[in-house]
Amino acid sequence: MILFVALALSLCPQIDEEQSKPEIDISLGCKKCGFMGAEDCNGHGKLFDAEHQVTYCWEAAQCKDCSGALLVDCNGCESGPLFLRRQQQLSKMERFIKSTTEPGILLERKLPRILTEHFDLCVTAKKMKNGSKNMDTHQLMHSMATECEAAASLFDTHFEAQPFNYSNRARLWYWTSEKDHQEVCVEILGSNGGSDLKFYGVNPAVSSFSNGYGLSNDALEVVRNAVHVSIHLMLSSVHQVSWIGNKKAGWFDVGAAHWYEDKLFARVATYCIDEANSGLHYENGQWRVAMKKYLRKNKTYILPTLTQLTSGVLEEEQHALAWSFYDYVVANHPAALKPMLLGYKNDVESRVLFKKHLEMNIMQVEDAWRAWVAETYPAKDIKPRKKV
Ligand SMILES: [Zn+2]
Ligand SMILES: [Zn+2]
Ligand SMILES: [Zn+2]
Ligand SMILES: [Zn+2]
């Protein structure tokens, strides 16, 4: 009899648990995991926060403990808010691991890859110098991801864009092998590359060397280049796919690319004329003081000519003028940026766009720009960054 009662008692709770299962709160977890259902993976060292900021990292996905989910299982329970999060992350990582990239298929090897909201990155250099230290590929790509996303987030504000307003992520590829670069240019981007090749289409991309043409495997140079080029690619793919650099809007295309580069690094060093990255260093890439002087000295109207040129024909000082004029528009007419970009994409002339969105004719716009530069540009330039 006693035996029977004991058995009944030991059976009853189990039956109860079975029956009441649908009512168990999924957000329970257990004591062991602090009622969260999973714990942070500690296999990512100093890059743990950086991993959280990207959508996918090929290196993190190889973690034995978390497979890139950044959360490890709690052995004590199968519930809790992070338990669910971990499951979702695991299936997302699995999808990304299985997905391929065009260069990966072409070159028949697994390439380093980081995906962020706006970018799909690949850098093949094993290491690069950063200030007095070295960075490995993994650190460098996270640094590129962070800086490019910082520029993209400013860009999104300026152009009232969300990630879904872009035709696709911009693909940024930096190779150390000339052969890889050439193959990618010809087979994927459809043209002989030279030092670097930008592709403005539904799936925008750049293929470039990380070890030549002024970049010299230096993290700061390469990341700054990536930020500058990102802006060209985003300008072409946001809201409507069209490149304005081959229309009479070179000042907008080039001015913008320099603007975000300067905003993040306090120095401009990227010129998108072939083979030009090595030679050009207009006023050492620090342009406020230089432009203030230039505009004071040169009284002839600049915009009537500047607003007729394509990106490829701009002289080095016109790069700086374009940057400064874009700087003026950002500071004084930020709401005009998006409609102006869309206007240029649809072949509307500057004259018409200025009248409509700046409410001035070209001469009046130039007077306002010159007055603003004279008043606001400092007597001394800001110190440029020395590393990423
Ligand atoms: Zn638990
Ligand atoms: Zn990573
Ligand atoms: Zn891990
Ligand atoms: Zn450029």
C-alpha cells in the first residue's frame, strides 16, 4: 500500500507537467542562465561588440561554441528569451554560410566575408599596418564595416533612406593578387579593371587593390578608400538605380564622396581618376583653409562651369571646390539633397534644380556659398586621423 502511494506521488507531478505544457511561459529560462535561456559566447574576445554590429561574419560563424550566433546554449533549460534568439541566429548563420558570392564561385575558394546592413565586404590581405601596429584581415574587415556603416548612416539621414531603399548591398572587394582582381573585373564586372573598377548597377561593386596605387596595405588608406567609394556606389543605387557621375552632376558625385571621407577622417586622399590615387594630394587633403583662401583670391564665378562637368574630367582643385559646395548644401539646405540627387538621376539641369530646391539662381547660390565659406571655415584645419 505504502509503495503504491509513493509511486502515485512520483507519477503525478509528471502527468501534471505533461498536461500543463502548453501553459509554460516560454520566456522562463532557469536559474543557471539567469532566466535568459542562453549566455554570451566568450570565444570572440575584443571583437565581441563588433560582431554584434554586423549581420554576418565568416570568422565568427566558424566559432565551435556558437557557430556565429554569439550565444551559447544553457544546458539547464530549453526556454527563455535568448533561447529563441539563439535559434533564430543559428538558422540565419546557416543560410549565410551556405550562400555564395560571385568572386567565391569564380575563384573557387572560400573568401573572407562580412555582411552589414549596407555592405558585402571581402578583403584578402593577410595583415595590414595600422599606425604603429598590425591588423589581421578579420580586425581590418570589422574596422571597414564600422567606418562604412558610420558613413552610410549619415548618408541615410541626408537622403532619407532606409536599407531597403537601395537596390542591393554595395559589394567592396580589395584584393592583394592582381590576377584575382583582373579575373573579377573581366568575368564579373564585365570590363578590364586597371587599378580599380567601380560597377554602378543594381548590384553595385568595386574591385580594387589593397597593396598598390596609394593604398599600400595600410589600414587607414584602405578603409578611407572604402568609405569614399561606398558613397559613389550608394549614390548610384539609392531610390533609383542610375549613376550621376557621367551626367552634368560630377560635382555632386565627387563632392559627396569626399565629404563623407573628410567627415570621418578629417582628410581627403581618394581621387577616382584611374592611376590617380598615387599622385594627387591637393593641399594635403585638408581643404577648409585652402578653399577659404582660394575663393577669396579667385573672384570669377565657378559654379556655371563646375555644374556642367562629369566626374571623370574634374581637375584636382575642382574636387576640392565640389566638396566645399556639397558642404554648403549639407549645412544650409539638407532637405534639398534627396530631390537634387533624384533630379540629376533624371537628367534635370542644375539651373532648374537650384531654382526649385535652393530657391536661387546659379549666381545667387554661388554668392551664398562663398559668403558661408568666408564666415564659417576656420583659420586652421582639424587634425586628421592617424589610424582606423
Ligand atoms: Zn537555463
Ligand atoms: Zn568577425
Ligand atoms: Zn562564439
Ligand atoms: Zn571618387
